[in-house]
Amino acid sequence: MNLRYHTESKEWTYEAKAEENISFGFNKIKIRSTPSSSVPQHTHRFTLKNKQGNLGPLVGIMTSMNKNMSLAGNGSLFKSLQEALVKRNGMAVVFPPETVVKDGLTGLTLLPEANKWISVKTPLPHLVFNRVPFRKGEQQPAFKDAVNYLSAMGIPFFNPSFINKNKLYTIFARHRKLRQLMPESIAVKTMIQLAAFLEKHQGIYLKPASSSKGIGIFRLRQTHGQIEFESHSHRHVYPGMKEFWKAKSKQLLTHDYIAQKEIKAAAIGGKRFDFRVHAHDGLNGYEVTGIGIRQSEKQDLTTHVPNGGVFLPYIQVRNPRHDAFFAWAVKEIGQLLTEELGYFGEFSLDAGLTEEGEYAIFEVNSKPMSFDESQIEEKRIMALADLYFRKTGFSD
């Protein structure tokens, strides 16, 4: 059914020759008809599905506002999702939590044919996808208030939050098999504790518990009592742990670092590589959307592309063992996250392979960035669109 939005009056109407009992959005706001033979000026048309007199699906994508009062976040992802929904007679509205009111919200929707975003007032969406781009945004009262209200209304809300690395290790520790896959980790609290952990493993990574994309990561190795420090930008040797702690303790404690046992990673052509695995909730539980390979190039601290890593096709290392392991891992992790933290719908894994051929899982990312591999990203968008229609009850 064709829906029209009047940009001046901010009113929604539907095209029909005769008046019907039609509503729009999760809260089923009643809308009136407009004769399709006389289309008013200053309107935009959207084609939506009609489920027992309710038009949809209307998918809300929650993000943040930047200092210029414009929406922040992954604009290319938002655009791709809207285009996929439009092709299947659905609609997305991208909005900040501050605009949620009792009966609706204000945000932006894309007109794919014009390649233009327009401001709209909509009813409450049938589903909300959390893509607030910064952890501090999820700490704001507006985010918490919006989430509480949407949840109280019974609106499906997925991707509850970013995942704290220390919390993730604690959750994995309660799973008989997954706890064997994540390298031993501790929250950094004292110099004595960190010294004992380094003494035990000889090589460790230090990571901010609430960072992503390899930001703030560095490595420590202990050799003959000395502490070898390596970051993306420089290396330094400290005479001992006391000197290192004096130099770095403020950073470690301010940003809630974790220490994680260093894994000796497998290599391709002498350079270490990791797996990047995207997963989504399918018809039979979580499944692999696609797998990419990231390889270190200029340094072996991390394989993240922004820090000099390169991406390789999975086919270079693919075998039935890898396929079977990741199929099992994403199903188990998806179920565990849902039980412990809430429903995510999608996530990605940073995983590795040791020199001995054993698997390791380093991180789980609740808000994956766009994949460089176009075929994986395209499959991801289609999987998310399928998920939206299924969760809102508007599936074909």
C-alpha cells in the first residue's frame, strides 16, 4: 500500500479511493486516506506492506547526534539498509534517542531514487536497531530513557550495548568449551597483579576494556627481567615493572585496561593473520554470514587495517575444519550473549589460529563496521533485512 508523508504538515496518509481502517507503526497510529488521483504537493511516497490494516515494517535505527546537531554513525550502512528495505516494501528511520516521545520520534529517512535524506516524524517503529556509535552515548540519560521506554512498550530492541572486554571474558569463563578458546585475561588493577601475570605468560597484550579497531592496544614481553613495550607507533625497553608502571599506570587504570595472554599466531608468508567473522541470527539460530582474513603488514602487533593490516580472501586458508569450527562458534556465542546480555541479532568475531593449529577467540564486536569484502557486506545487509521482516511479523 502507498503511504504519503506531507513535509509541511508532517502528516502521514495512505492512497486509496475509499476510507479504510488503516494504521501505521508499532503503536498503530490511525491515518486517513488521500485519493491517489489527486496527489498533494510537498509529499513523498513510500510503499509498505499491509498486515491486518497496519502498515510496515517501520524499522528504527538509533544513532547519536554530533555537535552540529546532525546524525552521526555509519551513514553507508544506514543507506544500504534503507535501500534493502525499500526494495521489499519496508522503511527505515534513523534517529537519536533524544527525539523519542510518547507516540513517536523524529529522524531521517532516505529517498533512494533521489539519493536524499529527509526529516520525518513517525509513529513508534516496529523494531529498533541500536547503532549508537560511541560507548559514551550509551551512558547518556537520553539513551537509557529511550531504551527503557521502548522496552516497556514491548518494541523489539536488538543490540543492547557495546561489549566490555572484561565482561566478555567473565561470560566466556562460564561456558565449558568457549572458556578454553579465549586467551586468559585479567582486569588490570595493581602493579603486583600485572607483574605476576606477565611473569606467568612472558608475553601479554594490554587492551582498553571499552575500545575497538585496535585503538590503545600494546604488547609487553619480559626478557631477562626487562620489560619490552611495543605500541603501533614506537617501542621502548623498561628496566623493570616498577618503571613501566610509573610511566603507564595512569593510562591503564583510567581506561580500564585488561591484560590478555599473547598467542603465537599462525602466519602466511611469515606474517601473522587473523579471522574476521560476521554472524547473524538466521532461521535456525546464529550462523556465519562471511569470513575475511586480516594480515599484519608493517607490524605484527595487530592485523587491523587502520593500523597497517591488509585483507586477504578467506579462500586462501579455507578448509572444512575452519568452516565447521566457526559455524559451531557463532551459534554458541550468539546463544550465550542472548542469555547473558540480551538479543544482538548480529555480531562479529576477531579470532586467530595458533602456530600449533588451535583456535583462539580474541574479541566479540556487537556493532561490526562495514566489511571490506563486498560480497560479505551485501550478504550482511540482506540478512539484516530478513531479520527485520521476520522480527516485526511482516515476512512474505
